[in-house]
Amino acid sequence: MARDYAARWPVSPARNTWLVAAAILLLAPQDIRAQKVRVDEELEAYPTESVDLRCEFVDRGGRTKLTQVSWIWEPVDGQRDNIAVYHPIYGQSFPNLSFKDRVVFLHNTLENPSIRISNLRMSDAGRYTCEYATYPSGNEQGTTTLVMLAKPRNSANMVTVQAGTKSVVVAQCEAAEGKPAATIKWVGSVGGNHSTSTTNGPDGTVTVRSEYRLVPTSADNGRDVTCVVEQRTQERPWSYTIKLSVEYPPTVSIEGYDNNWYVGRSDARLLCLANANPAPTTITWTTASGSLPDTVVVDGNQLTVRKVNDAVNTTFTCEVKNKHGASRHQITTIVIERERQLTSGPPTGGVIGGVLGIIVLICIIIAIVYFVRKRQEDGEGPPKHKPPPPVKAGSSTEMLNKPSGPPTATETAPLSPGEVYYEPTGGEPVTNLDDETTGALNGGAPPGLDDSAKYDTVNERKGHAADGHHGSDLDSSNHEPPPANISRGESFVSPALYV
């Protein structure tokens, strides 16, 4: 029946809206009641300090009658207990003895019953409820959570160990009685590892301990490792650097012998050097024969030979002891007849300077050779100008400028292009035109050759022309004899001959 009814009458959106509104109205008085007591939600405090717990009753309608107010403390793991009560007629009351003389009301009114707790303890952490007895609505309350914080007491220390082959604790770091718990880190380059443990205190604090471990060697003695503590109450991380202390038996060496103990030398010394932790307790010098020669004096780790003689031509032994063991080292001294002249080598700075100077000199020589060869290669390349054409024997230029008669000394030497020659008899100057400009003077064509090339001189050429004029069948009217002198710019090519 109910299912059929629900199917016939489905819930409409409007009906849903009315249901939500009704629920809000039902819950509204509870929300209003919860907000009538105004308190802080959470507070933080430190031991030995004070904290104010505020409480205020807000009655917007003014219809609530306040009867009494109480502060109830609920520890983290305990039962509720009243620590302060205020009644407008009967006054103040502090029933909990642990808070007596540490709790006071700041205002003697029901509307603002705020309290102050002094000389706080870590055990004071918990929930504090301000509760009103009212009429007609009953009790009204608000709760504040008090969080107690504690700055940790940080410390770090080394652990003295003996060098060995097993991993042992070499340093410890602790952050004691902090709240919340601290975090410990290690910083170092010694290659160890660490382990951390925590211990909870009865008052809610936490103690954190960390141990640093490694396999200790003599090389680890004196090396640094740093403990770093981080915690909420600290403004910056706390750090402390620890120097490791690793103990080991001695290692011994002898210095001072220079291979120049000659007979008669005075104050020759040997030093016994020991590396040990803790410091050596005894240092003993002996010789191969057991006892020391009379000329030897021992002062701690130093052995002095007052006068070198054959008695110190022996083996000296130095033995060093500490609580972890003993070690010895020996050296054989050889006494020679005469002093050995030791030549000191050049100082290191001078050697380095000489090597650098030689390198610089070699670089300069290489550079000079390179530039010289470069210039030679540039000089042996093809010419950058066209050389003048060779002068042929009997050329027009030579025959034109050559006077009749035997050649002079100057004529035997060819003229350079553009060179001017003056005859000793005071004749006209002769210029060698057989260069690259000759082509330009001939109108851009190479110099032409005519019949004058067959004759040695201009006079012979003239005579032959005269003979040809009288005896030849050629028509002389068709051409004219070439002029005796050809100026620059005129062509040396003979006129065309017509037969």
C-alpha cells in the first residue's frame, strides 16, 4: 500500500524545497546556542609562561538569564575537572589544587569570565571549556584547545674510539624534552651513517637521540661532523660541529741523516717523529750493539752526535710507545773520511724561468722563418705585369731611329722600354717604343712590319726606293715613300702596295 501511494504521489521539487527549509529551521536554534559562547579555538604556549583564555557570552535577544560560569579542564589523557567557578553572589572558587594560585579571573562579570593561567606546565595541555548555567535554555559552552610547546635542550658530543675494522659510535646528538619532536640530521664527509631513537616523557615532551657510526681509521682522527637539529619552536636550525677522536698506536720515522757524516763533524742530529693518538708515553733510542756511543746525547725524540767518529758508524733504532702499542724505526749511518761537497742545484724558479725563456726563443725563431718563407713564396710567384716583347733585329723601330754609319757603343746595348738615347753628335733623341704602349700608338694593333725590315739603315731603304722608282715596272704613283721620321701616335705600318 505504501509503495503504491508513493508511486501515485511522487515528491515534487517544491516539496523538496520545503523539507530543506524545515530542516534549517530545526537546526537553527542549536547553531545559535553554539555561537552564544565566544572563545578562541586553539592557543599555543610555552612552559613557565602565561596564557589568557577568553570567554564571552553573546545574548542578542537579551532573554537569557545567566546563573553561573565554570571553567572545566580536560587533559590529553585524563578526566574532566573544574578549575575555576564564578557566581555573582558567592564569588570565585578554584576547586583544583594543581591550578590554585595559578588561575585568576580577569573580569568579575558573568558576561566576560576570561581567565589567566600563569607559570604554565607541560601537563597543562588539553581542552578548556567555558560553560554557562543559564535559564531557560540550560547550559551553554565553548571550548579552547591549549597546545603546550617546548623548546628542546640540544647537545652533541664525540665518543673516543680506537681504530679498528668494525663500525662503532663516534658521535652523539640529542634534542631533549621538546614538543613537538625534533628532527636530527648529520652533515659530514667521513662516510658514516646514523641511527635515531625517541623517548616520550610523562608531560608530553619527546626526547630524540641520534648516533653517528663509522669504521674508524687513524685518518679520521680530528675530522669534522656536524649535528643539525630542526624543531618548530626554533627560529633557525641548531647545529654543532664535532671533531672525531680516534686513537691508534704510533707510526715512527727518523729524519736528519744527510749522508754526510764525516769524521770530525760536530752536532750531527737525528729526529724521531711519531704519529700517535694519544701522544707517545716513551721514546727510546738504541743501536745495533744495544748501548749508545759516548759521543751521543739523547733529549726526548732528538739524538745528537757531539763528535762524529767510527763509533757512530752503526744502525740507530727509535722505539715509541703509547697505550695502544709500540712501533719502531731504524736508520744506518755511514761515517766517511772527508766531507762530501754537496753542490746545490739551481733554484726551482730559475729552472722554470730558463725553460720558459727557451720556449719563447724557439717560438720567435719559428715565426721569423715562417715570415721569411712567406715573402720568398710571394716573390717567386708569376709576374704581376706583362714583360715587353723582344726587339727583333732590323725592326722598324730600330731601323727608323738608327743613323747610318757604324754602330756606337750605346747601340750595342738594347734600350729599356721608354728609355731615351742622345747621340753624341747632338742629333735628335732616340726613344725605344717597343713596349706595351706601342700597340696603343698603332691604334690598338701590334706594330706592323714593312719593307724597311729588309734593310739595316734608313739610308739604304731610301736608296733602294730610288732605284726601284727608276727601274721597276711598278707604278710609283700608287704609293708614296714613307717619311723619314715618324712621330709618336703615327703608325709604322707601310701603305698598301698595288701591282
